[in-house]
Amino acid sequence: MMAQPVPHQTPDKKRVKVYELRNNDWFDRGTGFCTAAFVTIEDGQPKEPRVIVESEDHPDRLLLETKIVKDDGFQKQQDTLIVWTDNGVDMALSFQEADGCALIWKFIDGVQQTFQSVMGGPDDGLSDDIAIEMPAAIQLPAADLGTLCELESNMRIMSSTANGRDALTKAIMSDDYISKLIPLVEIAEDLESLPDLHRLCNIMKTVLLLNDTSIIEHAVSDDCVLGVVGALEYDPDFPSHKANHRQWLNSQGRYKEVVRIEDDQIRRKIHQTYRLQYLKDVVLARILDDPTFSVLNSLIFFNQVDIVQHLQNNSGFLNDLFSIFADPSEEQLRKKEAVLFIQQCCAIAKNLQPPARQNLYNNFLSHGLLRVINFGLRNLDVTVRVGATDILVSMIDHDPQMIRHTIYRQIQEKQQPLTDTLIDLLLVEVDLGIKSQVSDALKVLLDPTPPGGPPETRSEFIIGQPRGRPQVAIDPQQELFLTHFYEHSAVRLFKPLLDLEKRAELRFNVLHDGIFGYLNDILCFYIRQHQHRSKYFLLQHNIAQRFNRLLSCKEKHLQLVAIRFFRQLVVLQDDFYIKHLADKQILGPVLDVLLRTMPRDNLLCSACLDLFGLIYKENIKELIKHVVENYREKVMALSYIDTFREILSRYDQSQGFTAVVEPYFMEPEDEVGRRPMNAGARGGMMEHLTVEHQSHQEDYLNTSDDDDENHARPPNQALLSNGNNTTKPLVEYTSDEEGEDSGGDSVMTTGADQPLPDDHAKENQAPPTTPGSIAAVTPPPERLSEKRRREEDEDDPIDKLQYHKRRNSSVSSTNSAVSVGSTMGLRKKKAFGGSRDASPNRGGPKKIAISISSTIKSITAKSSTSANEDSGK
Amino acid sequence: MSDLDRAIAQLRACRPIPEAEVRELCHKARELLIEEGNVVTVTAPVTICGDIHGQFHDLMELFRVGGDVPDTNYLFMGDFVDRGFYSLESFLLLLCLKVRYPDRMTLIRGNHESRQITTVYGFYDECLRKYGSANVWRYCCDVFDYLALGAIVLGASNTLSPSGDGEAQGSEEDIEIEVCNADGQIMSQFPRQPRGAGNSINRQPPRGRSPNGPTRLPTNTGPPGSGASGSSGGSIGNPAGAVLCVHGGLSPLIDMVDKIRLLDRKQEVPHEGAMCDLLWSDPDEIDGWGLSPRGAGFLFGADIVKVFNYKNDLSLIARAHQLVMEGFKEMFDTSIVTVWSAPNYCYRCGNVAALLELSEDEGGLGIFARSNGDVNRSDGGLIGGGSGVPGSGPRGVLMENDLASLKPGPARRYRVFQAAPQDSRGMPAKKPVADYFL
């Protein structure tokens, strides 16, 4: 190894952090002490100017050793920062003290000045090498079995330093050393010399992990690739194994050419790309380091861009390709392969920049892509159906509006719209993948919100708050499309559900009962998105009852589907659905399910308890009332469970007007009156409310939704139990509306945390209604979750994932979201923010946001991962 | 049934089973898992394992070291998939064993058992590569949604069972912790010491024992026992206290184990909330709760763990989720332990892996009424009553002297093992894409 650096002119050791830019994030390489000096590298060679950082924790370990080179472009920024580029990697030193930074900078600057004066201005890289006397002329031993041992150790040593790697790279490329090594593999194989083969493998690994683009490109060229992977077949880590890379790569049949690609260079690129992928996924998978991984990825990416660009501009090629589908005499196999070819194009297109992608799709569409999709979706061969679905979904991901226009046109022309084709496919398809993609497609296509806008906020909201996008106003086409859908297609789509009514016996084939899960998914999405239309549909077809039927079938996962649906209706806290649930007597059967399963602690139980827990926590009094009044016996039977005991007691106490209210907690009556109607929305922290809360909720429960009733109600019922204050409440009645827009639960929380003596109550009324004071007294756990939500606003988990995908081990990033260029990614982010902003309540929308995220996620999963591959380039 | 055995044999040879068989397996598993509570009750003896991460050959090594199924009763704490190259074979084998021996195999969910995470960290790609479509991935993800969120181990003994080779068995000492190597030879033993007196295996000094007590303890409620004190709940026949197993850790939304039972777990792991926290949180040297650098879940300190254990009559929390170079790591006066079962993680981290064995209480007291399926709710209504009824506040009070009387942990045997020897496996590699057009 290299000798420990001898300080020549020693500036004081300075404490410093070393950073390296990895995938747009500054990666912390550690803290250490920095020195800058001329260092002896090899005896007899002139000393080199170097910056060295020794690790603070392990003084014998170097965090950084970099040679000061003229074109590295060292810069001093602010008082404590030095940045430069080392072998194409952006590096930074962040000093603890400005003095230390200044000292090191003085040295670096001095060296660089010297370069400038010696060279006399800008120069090419060659003279640069001479100037600093880099060990450019290292000589690799002649490639020969006898020298392998020496070569292996030399290479290992050299590859451990940046300079050594540079020199090695140059030597290998200039001597075409790879080509010299390759024949040795066969010689060693002939001699059956396993040690030599192991050495060759190690050498080849070192060469590839030098992480140099030109070396890797050379290694996968037609001339070299078999030799290179041949050497890598003998991994000394697995001495008793031999891989069969050559055999795999050599079989010509793997390349399918549907339509001849005339351009040799493009064809070569296609093969090269495949080899690069093979190298990445198979040969080097276990040993890849981050830089090599990203070099391989970018090589693959740029090749793919070239290939797709070439193809889409080649209209002769596209004509040939798409005419395959027009020709009835064409054999099925060729059509199948053509679909798969287009599928692969679309998969690659996901990595392209949006304009290029748009171009590709436009070209495809103008050549007749829809015919291909229609052909594919109805094909008997499942791979073709998968292919067609993939193609369709990738276009929907890119721009659903494009497909919606097509469907609109089909409707106008009285053709069967694509949505109906998808519906038919969903209902009969056995392939789970197609089913779930089609189900996602049916959601996205019927999402009435404009692209880029928050897809999950209510449509009224969109109208009210244009987002500065051209399509913001509700698209008349979209309206018509939706109307048509509910008039003609919805019944078709939800037929299995509607048919439940007629079915005498609920027996399902395990292959087909999955449909209810998808239909539930889709319907829940529609309910959130299509306000009045979905309500009408639900009412007209008595959908809740249909789901209710599922509760009586024996498959528990189907019962779960039904409970999920009811939960969605509760979560929305929409009076219509709440009333619907009560009218249709839905909760009784759910209680029955619970009673039936209850001795056991299983998933069905948890789901039911979750539903009733939600009703209790959100204080949906209509349903509490409904449950207790109609199913008191059942609730009593379950009252050994906290949730049900609490539901009972909340109902009973409020009903009997017998609540004992602690005197100090007495609030003026108007506090009760001013609580907004939907005050129930609160997070999961309700359990922590104290008895005082309880009594307030009881009061609240008695206040009716209707303002008039509110006034008509005996105003001082709560006071009956407490004679202390008798007159104040009535006086304050005027302030009814004032509280309408404050979060009701928060008001109550405030009250609990700051019990007010009644004579101070009047003065203190105002503060509890201001949002600021609410936040100040929220209990700690709530604050935590809030804090986290805030954090997510800046950096939500999807972005985190993308960040991780780039194989960065650091987790402290905050700017990872910046590089995400995908529109879907953006959409999702907005969906988070939008839905949160849209609602004044805390708890309820939080839950909705969760379900949103999962839906959108499933839709965007593919596009977002591809987006981050994009950004990883 | 022979079909299942054949599938097990095939998977043990690290060969994937056909898609149709995966579908059938997943349907069977779903029927089974749907009957499990969110917190499964497991009775000792049990062998607890941490992350596997698709390192199939190391999983086989784990079975070699820990004993084969069904001879050994296993509990896996999630993260079966991603990172390694054999997520598919590893998960399907575990699932097959679960279906074949439901009572001898418990699987709980880890943060990687999620659609979102697996699309990024390898399982999705692996399925795509091995089957040419993502269907198998979808079947598996459906099963993920049904996996339990945690487990409670009851009836664990305060003394170790013989470790097999008889060495040092005659010792009079009351052994609390024993560390063995892969061949069952004892590497070190630690006698039981008074709780909180510190333990040589502790890497952290005991904390929060100042006369003033830990800072975050609740102080606003009545005397101990005014609710039902923690010890009255589970002491019946559970001398060593129960052990809670969960992939990540605790949640600020969950103060009682029974609250976990109220979650509707059949869903993708959410980005926040109790379910998310259980799968994502990490213990850390902090007071109270902290934000997690992972972007999901929380960090929680010793005070949180101790209060939680006290209130729930737990002697120990076993969790996974974090790489520990030594395979296991006890923290906070041995109130929580991290178990990691993927040796040489990602084929390059150089760590060893560990299993945690809890032995059965021979006194016959180890059997506890609370078995999987039937409820602790019947008593949850009484004991847990304190927590649910508004006004009573958190149940019991944790006084300084209560901390000292926290349940002693069960006797623990850690078996430490290394990555499977190279020759027992093929070269770990991903399967290449077969045909290509572009």
C-alpha cells in the first residue's frame, strides 16, 4: 500500500466533513481532519500536491485523498466550504471553522496558481497530465498466465486509490488490455488451471468496477463480451461452481426481430443494451457498487433513448410494424410478437422525457395503435392480453386525456367505447394482473378532475379554485362521457354485484370471487369522485344492500369486502351516505357478523371493530343513535368490548340528560351551540379525552344538526345538573355562526386542557376558537403526527422511495423530491396537499388521505418508479 | 396434501413452483391468515427470527441451526422479501410451511411486505423475471395484506432448556442469557441479575434511574392498582411475563396491546398511523418519541418501552427491522431486543445473524388462557377498562419502584450463525430476461 502521507508544509489539522454528491444528494462520507500537502507517492517521483482527510473515528483510515489537479476546479464557497470535481464526482469539504478552511484553501489556491502560470492559460488534458506528473505511464505486465498473480495484486492496489484507478483505466484502454486478457481464459480452461481462472475473474471484476464508461462499453462490444463474461464464470467466491454466461449470451434465439431493423448501429445498440442488462442483473449483481450500478444504468438508458428515437422517426418501419395487424392472413405468432414488441417500446418510453414520450405515442396512435390494443385485449393468448393492457396503461399513465378523447369520439360515433371493452375484460378475465390493471384504468379514465390537478378533491372545489391550467373548467366532453358511463356502462360494470340480489345461494368460485374486491375498489373511488352521480347510482340500485348480501356468504374475505365498503361510506362523513347506511339497516348485519365471530380474535372481528370504533371516534351520532335504538340487545351483548360500552354510554348519558358535569368545566351554553355540525372529525387520540370531554360530547350529541332545533332545544339542560351559573348562557347565544368554521373537536380539546372557572368563562370564550390557541394546547401525540404530516408535505414517502431506489444509503435527504419529473408523481403530491387543504377538519380527512394515497399509488406505482429511474440518470 | 409436500420439497431445492400452484397456495394461506388476530398468540417454546430478505440459502442455514419445521416452533417477524435474490422462493417456502403446519409457524408482517416497497427493492422485479408477469407478485401482495401485525409469546420459561450438547448444564447458576454458535456450542452465558442492575450484554448503560425518575412518565393519575395494575392482568401462570413480537416497534397511538386488535389490517401498509408505526418504528437513545429518519414510523426511547411493557405486563419486546452486526442487540435494560436473521446482509454487509429461542415453562403454569382466537377481551373489558373509559387516564401509574419490579425477561438463548457456506448454494444471481426485442 501507499506510504502514509508525510506532511510537507503542515497547516494545522482542521476538523471537516467530507461530502460526495450522489444522485443529487450530498452523501456524508464522514468527519475527519484535513491536511493539504505535497506528498511522496513513489520513490524517485516528484511529490504531488494532495488534500487528505483522516477519519476522526479511525485515524488510520482516510476519508479522502485527492490530488490537486488544475481542471478539478477547486472553489471556495462561503467561509467554510471547498467544492471541486473528482473524477466526475462532485465533492465538498465543509469545515468546522473558517480559519481551517482558509488555510487549506491557501494551499490549494497556491498550487492552482502555479498550474496557471506554468501552463499559461487553458490547456488540454494531455499537458495537464505532464504538468502535475501524474503516473500516466504505468506499465501493465504483459498479459500472460505467468504474470496473472502479479497483475491481480497490482490492480487491486491501484484500484484502491483514485489516482491509481485513473492510471489503470488509461492503461487498460490504451493497450486494449481486455482483448489481451480474453485469450487467456481459454488457455487456462484448456489447462484446467482453476487458480488462473479465478485470478482472471478477479482481474476482470476489478476492470469492470473501475467504473469507466468506455471500458464497460468496450467490454460489451461484439468482440469482447463473450471473453469478458467467460472470465467472470469462474468466481473464486464460489469455487465449486461455474456460471454459464457465455452459453446464455451466445444463444442467438433470444433476439426477436419482428420487423427488420435496417440500421446496423441501432441493431448493435440493442444487443449491447441487452448485454449491459445481463451484466447488471446477473453477472455483477452481487458485487455491484453504487457508482458502477449507475454507470450501467445510464449506459442502458441512453442506448434505449437512441433506439426508441430511431424507431419512432422511421415511418417505413412503423408502417411495416402496424400493417402486421391489418393483414388477416398474417400468422398469430407474428402478431403476438408485434404486440410484445410495442409493449417493450412503451416500457422503455416511460423513461423518456415527456415530450419525447408524447411524440412516440402520437406516432404510434397515428399508425393505428388503438387497433392493436383492441386486437390484444380480445386475444385468446394471455400474454397478448397482458401486452395490450400494458400498452394501454402506459398511455393512460402518460396522459389519460388522450385516451378519454378517443373514448369520447367512439361514443359520438356510436362505436363501443373502450371503457366497455375494458369492463367486459374485467368481468371475464382470469389473469390477476390484467384484472388489476384494467381496474386501475377504469378508475383513472373516469376521474373527472383535470390532469395535474388534485384528483381526489371534490369537483366543486376545482370549479371554485382554478389551478391556472387550461383544462380547469369541467370538460364538457368529460361530462358527457360520465353521463354516458352512468347511463350505459355502470350497470354492466357492477353486474356481479347487482346480480347478488337474485342469487339464491352464495357460492363462489375461488377464481371469480376476486371480482368483488375490484368492484369495491372502483366503486369507492367513484363515490369519492362522482358526487351526485354515484349517490344516485347507489340509491337506484340499492348497492349497500347488495354488499350486505356478501356478509352472509361463508367466504370471510368477501365479508371483509363488504365491511370495507361500509367503512368507506362512514369515512366520507357525508350526510347522504350516513342516512343511507341507517335507512338500509346495514349495521345490524355487521353486528351479527361480529356476534358470530366474536369469541375469536380474527381479521373479520378487527375490521368490524375498526368500523364501529370509527363511528364512535368520529362521533357520528346519527349512526350511534341508529345502532343503539335498533340493535340495543346486540350492542349490549357486545358491551364487554370498550367500543360498544362507550357507544352505549354515550347514547344513554346524552339521552337521559343525567350527565354529571364537573362544575369547573362548565362552559357557557353557546360553546355547545357554536360547535360546527361536523365536529366529530378527530384523529385516533379520542381515547385520551377525559371525562370532561365526555360530558361535552353528550351535550353535543343532543344538539341537533338543524340550527332551528338548536335554538328550540332547552338551552340550559347541561345547567340543570349544576346550579352555579344560571343566566350567562342565554346571553351568549348570538355567536352561533362565529364558530362554524373552527374545528369543533379542537375547541373541545382546548376546553379540556384549560378548564375555566365559570366566572372567567365569558372572557375566555374567544381564545379557544382561534386556530392558533388550538394548536398550542393540542395533546403531544397529536402534535407529533401533525409534525410528521408537515414533514411529508415536503418529502412524502413516495419520494423517499425514489430516493432509495437510487441506491443511496443516506436517509437524511430533503431535496430528493426535486428531481422527480413525472407528472404522475406531481399529481400524487398534490393529491396529498389538496385533500388536506380542502377540509377544515383534522381527523376525518387524514383517514381519507390514507385511502387516497393507496389508490393513487397503485395507479402510479409504475410510472413513479420509472420516473425515478429517469431522475437517477 | 401431497401436493403441498411436493411444493415444499421443490421450494427447498430453491426451485419456484408454477404460477397456478402459487395462486392456490395463496388462497389457502388467506383462509388461514384471516382467522388470525392482529396480534397472534404463540405459546413457548418458540424460536423467533428477524429479517430474511430473500436470502434463501441463509434461510436454509437458519433451519439447520434452529431445527427444522415442524420440530421447531417458528415465529418470523417479517421482511421475508426484497434485497436478496431469492425473495420468491424464501417467501413461498415459509408460506407453504405455514399452510402445512399452521401451528408451528407464525408469520407477521414487515414493512417490506408491501406493494410499494417491493416494487422498489427487488421482489417485484424478481417475480417479473421468474414468471414473465407480475401475477405472482400480486398474489403474494394479497397475502401480505392478511399477515398479522404482531405476536404475543406466552408461557416462556425463566430458565433455559438444555441446549442439546449438555455442556455447562450442571451449572447452579440461574442463566438468563446464553449465546450459542451455529453448532450449538455455548459461546457465553450471563447469569440472571436483578432487573436494572445492568447486564454485561447491554450495550447501553441503564438509563432514567435518577431519583427523579424518567422525565416523561405520566404523573397525573391515581395510585397503582387504581385502574387495574399491570401485574394483575397477566401474572396468572405467566411468570416470565409475555413477549411482544413486532417488526418495527411501538406507536404513539398504541398504548395497550389490545388496541392493536382494533385495527383493520387488511390493507396496504399506510404511510402513517398505528399500523404503519408498528412496522416502521425504531428504538433509539432518546427520551420519549422522535421523528424517524426513515420517513415513516417514529423513534422511541427507553422510557416509552418501559412504560409500555409495564402497562401491558410484558417482560420483553422482540423486534427486527434494523441490521445489527452481531445478529441481536438488547437495549434499555433488556426491555427490548432486535433480532436480525439475514447473515452477510445483501451478500456484502459481513454481519452474523441470530435466532432467539424462548423455552417452555416446565412448571405447567406456562399455559395461559389467552390463546390465539379467543380473547383477552373478556378480561380486556375489565383490565383494559381503565384505558378505554375516558377519565381514568392511562392505566396505573408507573412509579420508580415499579420500574425495578418490571417483569424479569424470560431466559433467552441466542443462536448466532453465519451465511450459508458457499458450496451449499449456487451463485446468488438474478435470473436474466429471456427474450428481447429491443
